[in-house]
Amino acid sequence: MEDFIRHLPKVELHLHIEGSLEPELMFKLAERNGISLPYANVEEARAAYHFHNLQSFLDIYYQGANVLITERDFFDLTWAYLMRCKADNVMHTEIFFDPQTHTERGIAFDTAINGIYHALRQGEKELGITSKLIMCFLRHLSEDAAFETLEQAKPHLHRLVGVGLDSSEVGHPPEKFARVFAEARALGLKAVAHAGEEGPASNIWDAMRLLHVNRIDHGVQCVQDPELVQELARTRMPLTVCPLSNTKLCVFDKMEDHNILSLLDEGLCVTVNSDDPAFFGGYMNDNFLALNTALSPSKEQLTQLSRNAIEAAFLNEDERKLLIQNLDDFWAKHGIH
Ligand code: ADE
Ligand code: ZN
């Protein structure tokens, strides 16, 4: 089964590029930019990655991003992630970046997006990995700050597929962002939002009804509301689920408790993703392998998780067909027997 998982063609839809900053690269960039880190070495940084909830992680995650200064830094960060995609048979990825994490400390919006975007284009050319870029608003900041970020994004609209909403969910429900999401959608952007990660099922309803999202990021708290679960199944609203993230942030005590396979069996469009892999213990293969160890999914279930991600991706129908063909070819070779 491990071999099956490693070779399974995958699509990632929930990845914060700042969360793919491995301690090794963090130290390299800190040295390059003359920045001091609160850790003596890589091992000490890794040892600090123990979290009891989302906020305890976010504090360390935002601090790590301080080493990202130049366009080259953002390029190197993104390139390192794409190499992991290659190793894990990720065919297509839709990544998030948090511009406000950088503009708040005086790094220009353009610096961040240029570095990330150029690495994504090079990844397409040299690695054959297709990609899209989603800009997230930080929900602990104001509506005005989100509108300002959308203004800064306007010269780069052709480089963005959508907007998202991340950071501290509890105490920051979606409604504050209804107007800025409406403007983003009017500009032709897709919409996604973190909802029902730590926060209540009502945040998932609100993301759908007030932000008109095309996908929900996480969404695992939907089980609090059976009517919501039914609605998610009926509409095939995708949930970008992040198994290792959920156990590292204590959303579930252990992987055996994770609800992704029950939701899959109830007909929801759940997908597997790595969220912040440098902090949570692994990339796509690691997430699938962790599910395999704890929940013993069938080959059909594993393949359906990949099929769901293809269904949920922001692609045109020709691009989608190509990915489905890859998955069908894989299934014909490795599926049955
Ligand atoms: N930013 C980075 N990772 C996040 C997560 N899992 N939830 C909310 N905001 C985030
Ligand atoms: Zn996330």
C-alpha cells in the first residue's frame, strides 16, 4: 500500500507557502539577510514545533516568515516546495500566500508575489507541475486592511486564481470580509476560506452564504451539524482537509479519530492536503501515509481522494481531463489485483 500511495498522482489544494519554510532554509535565509533567529540551530527550531492549538502555531509561523526579505527568498521558498511536489507525485498545486504577513513588516506586495510566481512558472516548465496562486487575507486584521491588500493585488490579477481567508478562526468569523470577498469575486477571482478548523460549523455556513466560497479549507467541524453535512454532500462543496495539521494542532487527539474517511463515505468532496508541511511533519505523501497507518483506507478510497481534488481544482475542463486521464492510467495499472 505504501508504494501505491507514493505513486498515486496527487493534487494539492491547501498549502501555505510560508508554512513550507523548512528550518534549514530558514537558517540559510536568516544568514543571507543578517537576521537573528530565536533558535540556536535547526534541531532547536524543530524541537520548538509543538503546538496545543492553532494560535500557538501561528505565533511561531509568523515569526519564521521574518526571514523572507527579497524576491529571491520567495523564489527559493517556492522552488523548495515544488521539489517536494515532484518527489510526491503532485501533478498540480494551488498554493496560498499571506501578503499581509510581509507588507506589515515593510516587504512590498510585489516582492512576495514576483518571487513566488516566477518559481511557479519555472516549476511548470522544468518540472511539469501546474499551479495556481491564491492570496489570503488575515482574518485577525481589519476589513480596511483586506481592501488595501486587494488594491495592491490589482496589477497582478492575471497571476491570481482566487482569494482566501486564514489566520485565527476563533473570534474572527467570516462576516467582516463579506464586502471584500464580493469585490474580489466581481474582479473574477474564485473564493475559498478556512472555516470549521477549530471554529464552529456556523463558520462554514457563513463562508458559503456570506463569502460565496467555491471551497472550504478544513471544514472538519461540519460534523457538529448534520444538516450541514447533508448540504456539503448534496452540493459537492469541496473540503480541503489537512490530516497531519489537524492532529498537530489538536483538532483531533489522534489520527485514528480523524473523520475524513467517514465524510468521504458520506459522499463529501473531501481532499488531502499538507497545510504547513514544514511545521506539521510532512508533505502530501506523509499525509496519505499517516491516514493509511491510522485508518487503513482502501485503494478505492485513496484514489477517490485524489479524484476529488481534481474535481475541486480551479482548472478549465481540458486541464481537468488531463489530470483525470493520469489518474485513470494509474488506476488501470495499479488499482485492481
Ligand atoms: N495559516 C497557516 N496555516 C493556517 C491554518 N491551518 N489555519 C489558519 N491559518 C493558517
Ligand atoms: Zn491552512
